[in-house]
Amino acid sequence: MQRARSERISEQTIRSNIPALRLNERAMQLDRAQRPTSRGPRTSFPPLAPYLRDHVTPSLISRGQARYSSHWPA
């Protein structure tokens, strides 16, 4: 509950939901299995900048703009 409070979840929401929560072991196993092992829990998502640099090329942007323009002419 302390984490919920630190995330600014209202007391009313905490009191009305926490008692009904049940741990789902299978969900926990599946979640742990998909996490990267080289990063901590606060950085479980890979950085976006390298992906954008490698995959969102000027050519891709130009093609997207042309396609958009063909559907929505000015």
C-alpha cells in the first residue's frame, strides 16, 4: 500500500481495491519470464532512441508523409 500512496493513488481507491487483490502465481511467472535480465525493474523497457535511429529513417518518414498526403490532400 505504501507504493500506491507514493504513486499518489487516493486513499479511497486503495481501501476499496487492496482487500480484493489476490496474487496470481502464474501471472507472476509469466511476467518474470519475459523481463530482460540485464536491467533492473525500473528500466524494464529498452531505450527508444537507438530503435528510432535504426528503424525510423528519412526514407520511411518521406514514404509515410506521401501516403498520408494521398489520403488527406491539402
